[in-house]
Amino acid sequence: MVQAAPNASSDLAEWRSRASSVPSVLAEALEACAPLPVSRAEGVEVLDLLAMLGCDAQTQAAALWFEVARLDPASWAQRERTLPAELQRLVAGQVAAERVWALHAQHGADHGAEGLRRLLLAIIRDLRVVFILLARQLARMRAASTLPESERQLLARLTQDIHAPLANRLGIWQLKWELEDLGFRYLHPDTYKRIARLLDERRSDREEFIRESLDVLHRSLEAAGIRAELAGRPKHIYSIWKKMQRKALEFSDLYDIRAIRVLVDSVADCYGALGVVHTLWPHLPGEFDDYIARPKGNDYRSLHTAVIGPRGKTLEVQIRTHEMHRINELGVAAHWRYKEGGSGDSEFEAKIAWMRRLLEPRADSDGDLAAELQTELLEDRVYVLTPKGEVVDLPSGATVLDFAYHVHTEVGHRCRGAKVNGRIVPLTFQPHSGDRVEVLTAKVAEPSRDWLSSHHGYLHTSRAKEKVRTWFRKIAHDANLAAGRSIFEREIKRLALPTADLAKLPAHFHLKTHDELLVALALGEVAPGQIARVLQEASAPTPVTQSAAPTAPRQALRDHSALSIEGVGNLLTTLARCCQPLPGDAVRGFVTRGRGVSVHRADCISLARLARRDPDRVIDMAWGKASAQAYEVEIELHGYDRKGLQKDVTSMISNAGTHIIASSSRVFAQTGEVEMRFTLRVRDFEQLSGLLGRLVAMPNVVDARRVSAG
């Protein structure tokens, strides 16, 4: 059992005694912490800060349970299972944050504090964990003067790189300014003391000036019929230093050392008060900001103006409503009480979404990123680590090959494999936030055209795909033309597509010639599946019109197989086993004796024989717009035998969402070749096309195609 440090339990007991009431969920956590060496900074002060932020009892209890997990892991392992899932999730978020602290300690800001902040928010996923982390860090910084210099420096650097910017982005002013000042105090002690000394020297003059200004402004607002609450606002030291650095000013040149805040009841009163201020004192040109009409990214709203006040001294005036002030001081935390009430407040939910998507603008050196984000509709992001601990930001669904191209174009071109957390993975593997990815490269750059195929799933980001296309564009035109022709012929053969007038194909893709279409196919600008769909549509039979019918008016009737039948009424339809038509195939029907209409592919050899014998019994048909039915189709696969090949093939078929009805295989001992046949139940033509593409990409598989009709 861990021994309690002096006064550890007494501090928590004192806090509990002065609390008006302690919910049971918090009381249990206090009891568990009683025998542990929880310092005042990590216990009582954290609870006080969370209470100030308006956090609920679960959040406060989670802060204490983390101390149990940190100081007495054995006890935590026994107690964890008995706690509500919500508490377990909040503690897990704090544990996950320790990984970010460790990365920062190892690499510091040199490897991207921005990335570490994004990684932190990506892995914790619960806003309340951020409140706990900020409160704990502030409590630790308040007590940092007792730490050794090296520990104090490390803690201050972490505060400046991670916690203060997060408090700023979430608009929690109450914590932000103190985190910034304390971090600045320990990282730049001489500069901090110099500015503090200048502030102290002018404090009495400044306080007298503020009192005079408040008195004058209060009388003017009353005369205008505006009810307001006024107060002087001290500017914190770090903010003063930042402004001096940013504008290259001396301390004596700063106009907002003297500042007052005006709180009113409504937005209309804000602008009314602004008019009173500008009537009373002349304002400084270029020193007015309307954050009510145009709020900051963290939802900060206020009117800021600078004027020449009494005695000719500059004065900053901030004007806002009481509600704006509450939100500005507490930021996202100000909305938490609505969540507790269960009202489903939309503003709170918007805040959660804001935090998760990290909408803080960033300056990316790569201009293609903006287009990529637009293309991918601002999907959720994942944050993965390089072997050096740098954080890489990728869209959700990105693969390790996308990661390679993000690191560097040449790394992507030479990529031949990858390791995730030390384990070798395929190039299609999609890493998760916090994973460490290492790219395995060859000496020679040699991208594969398969990387551009959506069926194979190698690349997800538009930026990486464009880099591959650019590489292939540099190849001679004849090579791209030959590659495109090979892909085209392979797709026609693999899917057993009907022959069509190819002269009309380029126009569908806004291209002039068939050669241009083949080059676009080689570069991945046109997908094989797109060409297949156009060929299917071109070979579809022309519907029989009413005027062409020599008998009674015809009507289209849709039966349970989602087929439109022209010229006949309410007949049973069955799919012919000879050609196994699928939705998307051009089809025709043959009226049988006793079995309704047998549906064939339009190019079926068996249908052609039946049509020669009984042409009057052949009818036109078309697929309906949708069908929930599954269809049978037969495919054939050729390759070279290896251990586990059939298992891998069947797993691939199953993972594609198709069902195997029957299968057979034959191995040719002399050549080592293997032939497999599968009868599958698939949803439609698109699903089959994607499956065949993935099968061909498998090791030892040479060809996979649909069995020809007839």
C-alpha cells in the first residue's frame, strides 16, 4: 500500500468539509484518494479550478481517480471495473494524454507543438478531459517554485507549448492568462521581472487614472440611459511582452496598459456605449475591433477601441454584454451547465464539434492542402507519428502510402512497405491516431499504376494521387498509351463486357480521341469502372415504344426482381443460369412455357440460339432503379499455387460483402498453376467489378474474370 504524504489526506478532508454538499460519485473518489500522497496542487486546487469552470461532479471525480491510477495502479486495477463507463472514459483520456507529455519531453517544440496539440485532442475525444488537464497544469505551475530548476523548465515549456494555446483556443481566459504568465515567469525570469517592476512603478498613477476615467464614463452612460457595470482591467505580463515584441514597442509606448471594461445588458447597448465613448474621448484611428459582428475563432465576442482619455493618456475600452463576458472568461466551459441539464443545447454541441475538428487556422506550406480539404469535405483527421516523434496530420481513411507521400513525394515514389508500431503492414493499412509509422523504401522510385485504382485502396488523399499521376505523366506518351490500352482490354475481358461502338466513348469523358481516353485511363483520371458503365449503357436495347406495338397498348411492369418488362403483363421472371445477368448488364427476356420470362444478358449465346428459333418470344427488358435482391454470378481465377492461397481468396471474397454459393479448384502439378471457380451471390455490377480488381491484386493471382456468357 502506498503511504500517505504529510497533509495529503488532510487537504482533501478540509476541502470536503467546506463543500456545501458532495455528490456520491465525488465522495467515493475522495475516499479512494484519502490514503494516497496526493499533493494539494494535484488535489484541492484542481477541484477548486474545476468548480470555478462549472464542471460536473463526474469531471471532478475523474481528476481524483486519475491520481489513484497514477499513485496506486494495483488498487486502480481492482476499482476500475466497478466504476461507471463514463468515469473510466474520462480517466482513460488523462492516461492517454501522458503519451503526449512523454513525446513533448522527448522532442520538445522543435518537432511541432501544433501537431502535439492536435494529437492530444484527437486521442482524448472528450472535452471534459481538457478541463482537467488545464486545471491540473495550472495547479502544478502555481506550485512550481518548489521544484528543481530542470523540472520547472520542462513544466513551463509544456505549459507554453500545449496548455496555454489550448486554453486560448477554447476561450478559457480565466486559465489562459495565468498559464501564460507563469510559463513566461519561469522561461524568461529576467524579462518577466523587468516588466513586473515597470508595472509596479506606475501602479498608483494607473489606478488613479482608471478611477477618474470610470467616474467620467459612468456619468456619461447614465445620462444616455445605458445601464452598465464598469471595472478596471489589468493587462497580464505575457500579453504586454508579446505586444512589445510583435509591434517593436517600448513599454512607455503601449496604449492598453490602462484599460477599462464595460458590461451592458444587450448588444444594442454595446454599440450605444461605444457611441458614448467615442463622443466623450477621441478614438485612435486603426485601433477599433468589432468582435461582435466578427467573433474570433474561439467565439470571443467584444468591442475593442482605444481612445485618448483624461490628461491626454491613451486608454483601451472593451464593451460587451454580461453573457459575452461569461463566455469569454470560461469559453467552452461556460456551456457545460447546459449539457448537465440535458437540454441538448445546440451551441454546446457546436463547441464539441469545433474542438474535435480543431478549426484553428494554420499556415500550411503546401497550398494543395486547402483543395484537399475541400475535396474531402473536412473529414475527421488522424494524427500519426514519424519514427522521430513528429506528428503528421492526415484525413480519416488515409493509408500508410498516403503517409509516405505526405512525408515527401520521393519517399512515396520509393515506398515498398511500412511498419506500424513495429509491425509490418500492407500499403493499404489505415493507421489510427497515435500510431507510429515507419516507411520502408527501395533505392529506385517506381510507383505502381494500381495505386491509382480506387478498387485496390492504396491511396485515399487527392494530393497523393496527383503526385502519382504527375510521375506517370513524365513517362513517354507512347508508354502511357500502351498502359492504358492494356488496362482497357483487361477490363473488357475480365468483366466479359459486350462489344460496343467505341467511337462514342471519349465524348462521355469530355475527351476528343480514343487515345486521349486511354492515356487518361493509364493516369487514373478515368476509372475502368466508369468505362464499363458507359459500355453497358451503350449496349442496352432501345425500349419498345407504344406506337411500335401492333397489338394492345403495352405497359412496363416491375416485378420483385426489380426488372421492367416491356410488352407483357404480370409474368414470373427468373435469371438464366447460362449467363447469370447482373444489375447493370444489358438484358433481354425470353418467354418460356411454364416458367415465365427467362432473363439473359443481351450478348448471351444461348439467347441468340433461342431468338433464331422463336424470335417472337424475345422481349425487351431493363433493370429497375434499385433492388435489394442478390444475384448469382460465376467467376474464374488463374494463378500459381502457394500455401494458403485458397484461404486468402475466400477471405477476400467474404470481406467484399459477397457470398460463396459453390466453389471448385484444380491444381496443375507440372506447372504449379491453379484454377479456381466460384459461384457468388453479389449485389450488382459495381460490387463484382471492385471484387475482381482486388482479387487480381493478390499475390500469386494472375487473372480473375467473370465467366463469359453462353
